Amino acid sequence: MCLGIPGEIVEILPGHTDLAKVDVSGVRRAINVGLLENERLQPGDWILIHVGFALSKIDEEEARAALDFLEGIGQAYDDELAALRGSSIDRG
Amino acid sequence: MRFVDEYRDAEKARALSAKIASLCEPGRAYKFMEVCGGHTHTIYKHGLEDYLPETITLVHGPGCPVCVIPMGRVDDAIHIAERPGVVMTSFGDMMRVPGGRGSFFDSMAQGAEIRMVYSPLDALKVARQNPDKHVVFMAIGFETTAPSTAMTVLRAAAEEIGNFSIFCNHVTIIPAIKAILDSPDLRLDGFIGPGHVSTIIGCRPYEFIARDYGKPLVVAGFEPLDILQSIYMLLVQLAEGRSQIENQYARVVPWAGNLKALKAINEVMELRPYFEWRGLGFISHSALKVRERYAAFDAERIFEIPGSRVADPKACQCGEVLKGVLKPWECKVFGTACTPETPIGTCMVSSEGACAAYYNFGRFSRERVREATR
């Protein structure tokens, strides 16, 4: 749970101003973006995610470098993705 | 060496390594603490010590949230989980952490209902789906994680969910750093500051370290180059006789932190007078509890909590490892009685724990290699 993982916003979920569908290494899940309410997030933006919440907006270059790094660390990232796959947040 | 073969920026790493070596004063030994478990993970995964002169020692700090939970709090959580009609929810990392009476996994085997969740919002969903049960979320973590718990409590309050509470074990990083600075066991020359915690708290809370203790701190990212760059920045400060707080990870960490997150924490939680940390003992104002106005979501008010106090197993030296006094392999049970499969101490449980990082990457520290070849 300790990892911050980058994800790309696919869509802001209609009717839920705090929720966005986010793609993390091919896993798409709803993430709460309420902590970044001043960032005017849009599809295509990258965010750093921790336990279902976006902590900060990051640029694509940073996101790609962080993903390369995480994909290289092996088990800890696999475990995080497995946990994310089990997530089904549907309300903020 | 894995790092040289695999890492895309090996050239840059070698260049940094040379610059680091050139800044070290002959005859002077340097000790830097990396506070965050994520940094410990990177250092051992990539063998970063091999890129540093032998006069630089990296010391692991207390920044692994799973590692600092004392056994008594695990027992208290299991006590709650065993109440009739309770569903305990927890991050996967907590499941194998041993208390005095076993772990969450052991408790599940004996019939308690404990579910792994990715997010506190998933725990809240379990509560919505099980109105006849009371769902408790085992809330752990530093300021990185506390906003998520706080936002979830705010959501539960807005929806007036009556069967959800948190068992709050959130801790704060600053008092732990202060405890280490005040400890007579360890003399440090500077800190590699935590990255993700700082996205929330920003850089200002560290200023006392430079001002009152005269030590530099550089907030660092998690990639190998980030850590080498941060060590370089620490050495530049020392060479110039400065001690300041600097931000190597500015591409992610804003100097002022995340105000919305800080407000959410402050709305839902307040500081406890004191809290027990594994290895560091009781530290004043070092943890968070739920405020009175959110009492309906506070498992400590809803359930009778035994307040268990359990001494760590005698053989376990997690305390010394967490304070940076011992290297993991210097612990008597490291890799023999204590392994990631059958951990005795918390440092072996989490992949962020110093012992698990050493164990999983099969990397002997250079001190040990020196000892073995002597």
C-alpha cells in the first residue's frame, strides 16, 4: 500500500465530480480525485495514485519514468496492481 | 551489477557517483538516513551502495508504516475483528503482521471475517453492501495515507452510513525524525527526506531539522538517480557548510504540500497525546485519532479496546533496525528464524521493510562482504 503509482485519466465519471476512471498499466479503475480539485483534471492528464486517491498531478514524462521504474521493481508493483484490480470504488 | 545492466541512466549514475566521490572530504565518514521505506527498497533493489564511496553509510529510517505498528495494536485490531457481526478490512500489507496473538491471517483462520481492500473507499463500499454488519477499516500509514482515510470518513458522514468506522493508527513523520535526532545512539550527517509524505505535508515541516539540529535534508524521488542526486545535494550542502531543506523531487512535491489533504486530515483527526511505535517506544504527539465530532466513525469509541501492550519477542531487533542502529543482517534472527514467509518482526513483513528489502534482493551489504572476506 505504500507505493504511489502513476495513472492516466481516461474519463471524469459523469455525476461524480470526485471520481475519474484511470488507466494504470492497463488496469482501469475509478479513483478519487477530490484532493486535486483545483487542478481542473481532464482525460489525458497523469496523476500519482495512492490507495484509491490521486495525491498529485504529474507530467507525462514523470509518469512514464515512474512506470518504467515501478515495472522494474517486480513483486511490490505486481502486488499493488493485483490490489487495484480488486478495487471497485463506485462512489466518491 | 544489476543497476549497470538494467538501468537506462547508468551513464548518469556513474557520473553522479564520481561527483559524489569528489565531494567527500578525505578521512571523513558520512552517515545519511533515508527516512522512507520506499527509498530503502530502491537502494537495495538497485545496489546503490555500490555507487557510493565506502565512507558514506546509508542508514534506514522508521518510514515504513507497517513496520512501526506495535504488536499491541495488532492484538487490539484482532480483538475488534473477533466481535460478533464485525467485518475488519485492511490493506494487504497488514495481513501477515504478527501481534502477540498472531496475525490477521491467523485470526481469519479462526473464523474472524477480515477482508483485504485496496482503498478505504472499498472498505466503505463493503459497509454499504453489508448493512447488517459493522465494517471497520484498519487505518495505517503516514501523512501519505491519512488524507484518504479522512476523505472516506467525510464521505461516510455525508452519506450517514451507520455501520462503518476506522481503527485509527495513523502516525506522523516529524515526531519520529525528532526522536531519532534526539537519540544518543546515532549520529547522522543528513537526511534523504520522504517523497510521497512530502506531497502532502510539503517541505516546511522539516525546517526545524536544519534550524535546530543543523542537519540538511533533501526530499527525494524514488528512482535510483533521484537518490544519488539527493546524496550529491546533501554533500554539496555539507561541503559549503550549509544545512537547509531542499527539494530534489519538485516535479511531484509542491513546497507547500497539498492543502486540501491537510484540511481533510485536520477536519477528521487530531493529534494523540502520545502513541507507541515499534522500536521507538512512546513518542509524544506522533499519531492521529478521530475527533469527537466524528465519534460515530471511531472504532475506539464504538468498541471496548483492551489497549494491549506486548513486548517485542526477545530475539527480534526490529527496534534497533528501525532506529538505524543495526543493519538488518546484524539481527540475530535475520534470514534464519525470521523470513518474509514466517516473519517475527515487522521489518521482514512489508516489502518496504529494511529486512525484507535485504532478504528479497539477496544483497549482502558491503560491510558483510568485507567481514566475510577478511
